[in-house]
Amino acid sequence: MDRRIVIARAVASEAWISIKANKLRSFLTTLGIIIGVCAVVIMVAAGQTVQNMINQQLSGIGANLLIIRPEFTTQGGLRGGTQSIIRTNDADAIRNVRNIIAVSPMVMTTRQIAYKSQNFATQLIASTTDVAKTGNYEIESGRFFDERDMRGAVPVVVIGSTIQQELFHGADPVGEVIRIGNVPFTVKGLLKTKGQGIGGQDQDAVVLMPITTFRRRIFGTRIPNRVQMIMAQVSDERFIEEAKLQIEVVLRETRRLKPDAENDFIIDNMTEMLNTIRSVGLYLSVLLASIAGISLVVGSIGIMNMMLVSVSERTREIGIRKAIGAKNSSILMQFLLESILISFIGSMVGMVLGIGLGQIAGAVMGYAVPISYMTVLLAVAVAIVVGVAAGIVPAMKATRLDPIEALRYQ
Amino acid sequence: MSAKLPPVIKIASLHKTYYMDGGQNYPVLHGLDLKIEAGEFVAIMGPSGSGKSTLMNILGCLDKPTRGEYYIDGVLVSKMNQDELADVRNQKIGFVFQGFNLLMQRSIIDNTKIPMMYLGLTGAEQDERAMKALAHVKLTGFETRLPTQISGGMQQRVAIARALVNSPSLLLADEPTGNLDSKTSDEVMKIFTDLNREGKTVVVITHEPDVARYAKRLVYIKDGLIKYDGDVKKFKAGANG
């Protein structure tokens, strides 16, 4: 075997022996790294959990959405003053704008629904078939209402999983008939579960139906064609701003606004808002991890401190080793390896502990806490970086000792 | 007839001056010439401040001369770099110190193995040689003890075993009996005598005439110069110092 490899192995074993020789001190030093890595791992997991929750909550909203809603004044928390009206023909106009792939005029209200002896108050959304895209609804079983349902104002609904639980106790609702008021509706489809929304509301307590059906069978026609808002989906994020301007032009025309009149509608760019919310989540993760990182820095200072003390204490040993033939590289390696070993052990234990505590906390609080390979990479990187950073100065100090002086040291 | 071996030690006009921070110079050795052949047993004596410790550090390759040349086994070592000197210390020189200089947290056998570790010998070779060296100094059975669990004389014998394991050209002992009582001193010096009889070159630095008497040849240093170099029995301190 290569002589250098044999020496390297022997030096590594010397490093391990001296860690074992000072068990308590090595343990306490390792504890600093364990706590540091554990804290970082937990904070990264917490940050990811928060981000996952945000993403899940935002899943109720389709990608690249523009939302058109009436301009109205609010005073003292009460809706007042004049309020413009958004109509389905506005939605029809928007449909012709370039890069718009889905438009859904929305009517939202709360209604009591009933199935046999069960009844439940829920949100009712009436829209076009496009709402599947703009509202990011996916079908679990059955099907969504289609154009034919729209044209015929057929009494069909698609329901969320909460409704399935409340009215059907989890049984397959497709084909069953529920009642809204006195009107019977056939359940055509069951939506996939979405979970909580941004405001904490249950996104699965929802009943969807064609807007035509809603008009004819539920709402009546006090203000014909009135909707609360229109959701418009753009094909690509790049075209959002352009589409927004186009919609503004088209709506002013459709609504016959005079050139000097202000817009009587508002166009919200949801993507912008979502990005802001997501970036808040990201900043939160980074902030949490950074704070935990401070404890890691403190831990690594602990290693450096221990190594410096160790070098001072072992001045004579270093002198002896040099006198009987240790090269500077062997001394450097021995002390560097000691520091790397301590930080490696600390990082691994900290990682396992952090993942474990994260999972336990997640289980207790009822959140799915992700375990990412990033965490493992992070722990290994920390082990090496901290070990080398904390060990290099003490190791250099050991290497520079003059053997004559070191042998004289008492 | 085999060709004559080069001397184990050859120094020529060796000077050592210490340069202090304040710009002062302290010349310690003023041009020494010395040749020690293989198989010799030499005592180097001198009063405090004579420069014998400085000479010992240079002979042991722990320090470099300011001027002059130093050869071990015919190889010029006075111009070597740190790593080359470490190899020379490891392979050519067996150190025995006054304070034993064992690693106190390591067993007797581990202490004996350290020079072999830096030589790059495998575990099996290390074990074999260490056991042999410990047997040589009559410490068989004490392998797993710690230095604190044996007497000073035994510790010094461990140090001698450690000095022997890499089969060095030169055994260099610095006041090897300085920390021992007279009976133990005798035992330790007898080991050196035996080793010398087996062919080892031994150099002992001491200020004790009783210790020097075990050697055949005496080199007496005073004020950085060799004042006497000859038969140990013919030396009279007063006459030559």
C-alpha cells in the first residue's frame, strides 16, 4: 500500500483516539454542532411546510389569472356609494382578447342544500365551463358540467368533497339528486380535495353549476346578466400585462366609457399577488434558517475554541511527535481531522435529530413536514465547511510550533 | 573487503548564532569539527551555557546551523528543508530525552509504535517491531499499561524502545538519567552500553561525569568550542576546562 495512505490512516486514527480521550469535552463541543444543525434542519422543514401550505391554499386559483371586478366605494367598512355592474357580455368581450384561454364570469352566493334528511349551508358558484381552469378544479369522479348543460340550463351540479362528507357521508354522490331550495339538481361530478384556502375557508365546501342554470332555476333575473366578477386566464405569464391592457381597452369600449371617464372596473393581476405571497413564504423560510444558522456559527466557534485549547494543552505532544518524525502535514491533518470528525458527527446526529423532531412536531400538529434531500446535503456541507473552518487556524498553529520550544513546554 | 562506511556524524566548522528581536546576536557555537564513526559510544559534556544543548538540537536535526556543514551517514542534512529533516529524525535518529517525553494518554506499546506510524509501516509490522523492541528493554508484559502506571526507569526504557524501532543510525540521548535515581540510572546506562556492544552508535549529552564514564570517547565543550575530544578515562575536567 502507498506509504502516504498508510500514514493518512494512522493519522486519522490518532485524531479519533484524541477525541475519545477527552470524551466530555468532545461531547460538549459536538453538542454545539448538533444543536445548530438540528435547528437549521427544523427551521428549513418549518419553512418548507409553510410554503407547501401556502401553495396548497393558493391551489384554488388557476395560473396566470386576471380578475375583473366592479369598482365600488367602501366607507366605514360598509359598502356604499355607487357600484358599477359587471355583466356576462363583458366576459364575452374579454374572450376575444389575444392570449386569453379561459374566461369565467362568476356568481357566488350561499345556499342551503339538502339530500334526503341531511342539509348543509355552502358556497354556490355559478359560472361557465371555463371555471374548471380558472378555479383550478379537478374532477375526482363523474364529470364537469359541459357546454350542453350550459346551453340547456340543465339542473346539474359538481360538488366538493366536504359536501360529499356532509350529505353523503363519503359515499359516491355521482348521479344522486340534491335539492337547493325546492329545485332538484343531479350531481354530475365530485371535485378533488383542495384543502384550506388563503383566508382559512374550506375550499371543498362548494357547489358548482352552470351560470345559465343558476339564472333560470335559482336567482331569477332582477339585474339580467349581472356577475360578481370575471376570471380570465392568460396562456403564459409573459403575456399577462399585455392582456391586462387589452382587456382594459375592450371593456372601456363594451361599457361605452367616455375617453375622459375613469375605469368603472378593476383588473387585478393575481399572479403578481400570488408571487408576493409566495415570496413572503420564501423570505420567511430563509429568515428562519438564517436565525438557526446563527446557532451553527456559535457551534463552530465552540469547535474552534476547543481545538485552540487542545493545541495549547498538547504543545508537548506536538513537540514529541515532530521530534520523532511527524511532518508538518501529518500534524496539520491530525488536528484538522479532529475538528472535521467532531463537526461531522455533530452534523449527522443533528440532522437525524432535526428530521425526527420535525416529523414528531408535524404529526402532533397535523401537518405533513417534508424531508428533503437538501437537508442531507446541507448537513454534509456544514460538516465539512464548519470542520475545516474551525480547525484550520488551530491546526496551523500546531503545525507552526517549533519542536525545540514545544518539547520544553511544561 | 567492504568499502569503509562514511562516519555516522560529520560536522565541519559548525556555527550557530541566535538572532534576537532587538537586533542583538548571540553566537553560541564557534566552528565545531566532529566526526563520529559507526559503533562509537560518545559522551558530550560541558557546563551550562557551553552550547551543548544547541549542539544536541543540531545533531538531532531539530535545529539548523547558521554556518558549516552537517552530514549523517555521508548525507548533507544541514541544508535540508523541514519535511526532509522530519524524515531524517524519523529514520536516522533515535531520541531519548531527559523527561522521557512519552504520550501520557497512550499505552506503552502505542508509544513505541509512533515513529513507525510516521514511517508508514502497516499495523502487523508495527506490532512485531514494537514487541521486539520492548523485549529488548525488558518490558514484555507491560505493553498495555499507561506511562503513569510504571516507574521512571521503565518509562525511560519505553523511550529507548521507541528510539530503536526504526533502526536508526544514531541513538541520541539528552541527559537520559537526569530524572532518575542512581540505581535506575545505572540500569538505563547499561542498556545503552549493551546496545553499543550490539553495534549501535550512541551519543549521550550529559553534565554528569558518572554518566559520561559509560562512554568510550568524550567530547567536552565550553564556550562554544570543543576543548577536549578523546578517551573518556584520560579526561580531567579541571585541566581541560
